Amino acid sequence: MAREKILVIDDEADILELVRYNLVKEGYQVQTADSGEKGLKAVKTKLPDLIVLDLMLLGIDGLEVCRLLKSDSKTKSIPIIMLTAKSEDVDMVTGLELGADDYITKPFSPRVLIARIRTCLRRQTDAAPETSTDVLRLRDICIDPGRHAVTVVGKPVELTFTEFRILHLLAGRPGWVFNRYQIVEAVRGEDYSVTDRAVDVQIVGLRKKLGKAGKLIETVRGVGYRFKE
């Protein structure tokens, strides 16, 4: 059976055991940590294939754990699914900005969590081949899907998985307007639930990282976004 190693970080013993039990039943190798500090130590000891991370942790909170992992070249590619309370919308958006791959709100169904985990792991496996492997050169931006690399005026730009996919989608059809649903479906899959606000945050972060070239991503009021022709 499966296989993949999953690290679950949560300071609530009941939730930790609930998630561990259901993942083990599905055949995953599961390691748990009841604090951000222990979680970071566990990652250094043995790299997991995916991390389920609670945001509300004592000591080092989930957002800081996410930031530290995504800023480290050794761990930035590990998918992170955030566990959030419904009242933590701002934290959820911040987590996505930091590079988290998905989120699920408490209380949650173990079946839904497992489905999200499978989607994230499948996306990770399929991340290398994009819709097209052709290098795109538009104005000062160069997008290389094969290498998952972006440069602006020859200088490399570090993008998260989601930011890269959004840029590649928009730049692949300059002038074409994509609504938020189409962006989510292309980047995450049609079974992914996300707020309009989360899509907007990804666009804001992408523009910021592209610098002056970020102006090439235009907002079409009431519709969505497009890459300037």
C-alpha cells in the first residue's frame, strides 16, 4: 500500500489521534508532533512527503512553522495543508501567501482531509509536466515550465507552486480573461474549495514578486484576470 510519509502537527491530542488513526488506516506512514518546535525538529530528522499543520499552536505557531519551512530550500517543496478555524480567515490567507498548498477548516471530516491529501500528493507527483513544456517569453518575463523557473529581465524570481501555475496559465493566453473559478480549477483542480479572497491574495503576491512586470497582470473588474497582450 501507500506509502507516503505524512507529518501531522497539532497540539490537540484528540485531533492528532483522529488524523493519525485515519491516515494509518489508509496506508500512510504517519509521524505526529504536538508543537511547532517538535514539528520542525521532526522535519529535520526525516523529510515527510506532506505536512498537515494546525495554525493555532502554542509556542511557535503554524504560520511561523509554514514560513520557516517554505523559506528553506530543503523543505520548501513539501506540500502543507493547514488546519484552521472558520474565524481565522485572515490567517488562512496569510498561510496561502506563505506558500501553503491547501487548507481545511475545523471541524472537518477525515474523509475530506484524506481526499485533500491525495490531491496534494498527486499534484506534487504531476508538478513537473505543465500543460506545455515550451518556454514562454513575454516582454521582460521568461517562464520555463520544465525547470519550474521564472526570470524577469534575466533575474530569477522565486514563486510558490500556486503563483507559478497562475502565471503560466495567464501568460499562456495573453489577452484572455480567466475568472477566479477557472484559475482555481486550472491550478488546484475542480474539487478544490477556495474563497475569491484567496485567489486575489495570490495575484497580489505574484505581482509584487514580478516587480514592474507585475503590471502585465491586469484586473478585469467583475470578471477576473488576464495577462496584457
